[in-house]
Amino acid sequence: MIQFEAVHKRFPNGTTAVHDLTIDMPEGGVTVFVGSSGCGKTTSLRMINRMVDPTSGTIRVGGRDVLEQDAAELRRSIGYVIQQSGLFPHRTVLDNIATVPLLLGWGRKKARATAGELLERVGLSAEMGKRYPHQLSGGQQQRVGVARALAADPPVLLMDEPFGAVDPVVRAQLQDELVRLQKELNKTIVFVTHDIDEAVRLGDRIAVFREGGHLVQCDTPAELLARPVNDFVADFLGAERGLKLLSLTALADVPQGPVPQGGRWELVLDDARRPLRWQDRDSEASAPVRPLRDTDSLLSALNESVASPAGLAVRVDAQGVLSGVTSRDDIHERSGAAHARALTGTPTPGSAVPAQESADPKERDSA
Ligand SMILES: Nc1ncnc2c1ncn2[C@@H]1O[C@H](COP(=O)(O)OP(=O)(O)O)[C@@H](O)[C@H]1O
Ligand SMILES: [Mg+2]
């Protein structure tokens, strides 16, 4: 969908911002550019919609060389979201969202109707449409920025640290929203961040950059975490690389068995065999249970088995009906394998890196 072929960008002042960048960004997927400040992420992004033109090399969007297209037209056909939302302060939220449709000559009525639908789609009430940007919180402004970028239904969305200026809680909400939206919309998204956790959360593929505009590695999140190509990438992924990999590894193929009989803690079920709580047989004491599905992560299972008084993670099917339990030891054993693989980069027999389907954060969320 988007292809860079040997792309260089050297600014007139002599700075090489992007060095020999060759990368393919698949259609309908989220490619995340990640790396520390100044490593060429924004410049690479802006060459896609010709806000910056490359010094050499070729960039194709949908098979067409961007340099052969009219820059203004190209820009209108590609959604663009930036950190400070970039909203027009003297236009209402609705008019902000309708900007590109109006430029495209849709007519006021249709443009506003579309803007209204989008407002809802990004989780804002219709009432917000009448407000001005300064009457919204930072997180709400970013939602409007996303709605505006989506207004003309462009196939490609460029996002440059769009959630960088909001607090961590709101940021997590916006990330979840984007994952949810993308499941419906299937846009080709290029997302820039310096936050590796955000990259792992959102990316179908992650491209790690280093200073001088060098692409160091581009892989699925699971591959990247399991097999960083060098120390630079490993350092960038951080000391919690193993944990992150556990958060991406699905529980599905970890064995489960029946609830052990005769223990102190009894698993109480409802009439439909859905788990309700752990009950102490000798007292009134009980403990909550948070059942897990196959698509949940090893990390969740580990947490759950630690929280459970019986040391067991309780597992259910898609209907929430009990399917079995997994012991802390079984989870440890499997996590150890995943962790060892992450640390050494060597595959462990019987615990292949999960298929992209199960490692995909969107899949986990839909569970
Ligand atoms: N218009 C410009 N003129 C000169 N140098 C620039 C310009 N834009 C960016 N740079 C330089 O190019 C490098 C890459 O910048 P940028 O792509 O913004 O990095 P990032 O988005 O990864 O922080 C930096 O060294 C930056 O200072
Ligand atoms: Mg930048």
C-alpha cells in the first residue's frame, strides 16, 4: 500500500533526516514508526503526503509515485493527525470535522451530517459539535482531530504522536479507541511515537529508527520482542521486554484441567456453569475470580493465578462457561519458555512464537 524505496532526505542545512529508507507498509494495517527524538520519524511520515519531498528515492501510495501527484490533492486524500490536534480555534467542532469534505465540495448539509456521525464514532456526544476547541479537554480535542482526519474517508491515515500530550490514563483510552475504530475501518495507518509501549499496543508492524534516520528493524511486535536484531533494539525495547512479550503471548495453548477436588477453596459456578467466586470451605471468606479466555495473555494468566487463593487461573469459553483451570506452575513453565526465548533469541521447542492473529492486540480486545 505504502512503499518506500531507498528514500533519502537531506535538508538544505545539511542534516540527513532520513537515510536509505526502504519499507513496505501493508494495506489495512497499522505500521508504527518508533524511535527517540530526531531520528527522522516525522520527516518520513510527512514525505508520504508530500509535506516534505524526498531528496532521492521513490515513495508509492497505492502503487502511484507520490511525486507524480498534485501535492494538495494528495494531502486531501490522506488523513493527518498531529499532537496538538491542529484544530481551527474559531470554528466549531462540527465545522472543524467537516473541513476536508467542504474543501472537496460536498456541500454543507452532507459535510455536517458526516461530521455528526464521526463525532459519535470517536466517542463524543452530539452536543460537543457546537463547542469550540478550547471548550474541550485535551483528550476530547484529539478525538476531534481523529474525526477530522477520517471525515473524507481516506484509505490512509498518518498520525504523528497524536496522543503524546495527554495524560497516561486518557492516553490509554485513546489507544483503545483507536484499536476499536481500526477494527471497523481497516485504514492503512502510519503512526509515529517515541513510546515503545504505545507501539506494541497499536502496531501490526513496528519500525524501529535510530539517529541519522536509519531504520534498524521492522517486524511484528512479537517478533521484535522475541528477536531484536541487535543491542540497540534490545535496549530500546527495555528491561521489561520479557514481560511485554508475555502480554502478547496468548494463553490458548497452555494446558488446562478440571478444578482439583478436595482443596480448601471451592470454585462457585452459576446455573450456566459460569464462574462466580472462590469460596473457602471452612469459613465465610471468598475471593473474586476473573475468568480468562484463550485470547487473553500469559501475563493476565500469571496475574490471575497469583491473585487467586487457589493459585489457579480460571478459564472460560467464548460464552463465559467454565472450560478448566491452569496452575501457576503451568503458567510459569510456559512464561519461562517465552521469557527465555525473549532473552536469548533462541526458539524453544513446543512454544513457537504465536501467530500474528493471536499476538494481535485487536484480537485480544475483541475477546
Ligand atoms: N525543516 C528542517 N530543516 C532542517 N532540519 C530538519 C528539518 N526538519 C527536521 N530536521 C532535522 O531532521 C532530523 C529528523 O527530524 P524529525 O523527522 O522531526 O525527527 P523525529 O520526528 O523522529 O523526532 C532532526 O535532526 C531534525 O532536527
Ligand atoms: Mg517527530
